[in-house]
Amino acid sequence: MATLYQSRKMTMPETHPEHLEFWQAAAEGKLLIKQCDSCGEYHYYPREHCPYCMSNKTTWKEAKGTGSIYTYSVMRKGVPYAIAFVTLDEGPRMMTNIVDCDLDAVHIDQIVKVVFKQSGDHDNPGSFIPCFTPVNGD
Ligand SMILES: [Zn+2]
């Protein structure tokens, strides 16, 4: 039996001024991550200082938006949903929701791509949250 994804209200993550650019890009359907100018490593969530070398020279980069599921958990109380850690092709891992699919078919190493879902927060109706959905054929 399949557990189909249903739209649900998501709470807007806490936003920091340094993440403004991230949310503006999300509204345009772009996933931004940060790359360190000093050591070249990508990281997420976005920080002012590189977590690898502590450099404060970091630059926003648009991620390809594809990755694979590192681990996941399906919540079945109320409206079912899947929380996962997705490893982006660029390397960083992000905590996210897996959407628009059969939640029973979600599996580790599944190839996924980013989709943006509106948070449904009435105070902040313009906010789009990056979620991931399986790439067709997987
Ligand atoms: Zn660095």
C-alpha cells in the first residue's frame, strides 16, 4: 500500500538577516549554498564563516538542486510526511522534506531534486521552502 504525499502546512524555519539572499532565491526557484573562497568547500546551512577553515570569505552559489537521500524518516501521525537528510551533488547535506511521491517508496541513496513548497505561513506568505522529490525513474 502506498502512502501518498499530501500537502501540509510547514513552519517557516527561523530566518536570519544573513540568509535573506537564500530566501529571495528560493522564491525564484533557486537553491543557494555557500562556497568558501579560501578552501573551495561548499557548505549548508549558509554561514558567514566557512566551517572547514573559518575563512570569512564565502560566496553564494546556485546549487544544481540534485542529490541523494542519506537517511530519512516517515512520520505517520496525522498527515504523513517524510523528513530526510539529502546529500547535494556539491557535497553539503541538508535536512529537508521529501514530497510529491509515494512515501513508502522513499529509500536511502534515492536520487532526488529540489522543488520549492510555499510555507503556508500567513504572516509570511511569500516564503518558499526547499524540499526534494524523487527524480523520475528511481
Ligand atoms: Zn574554507
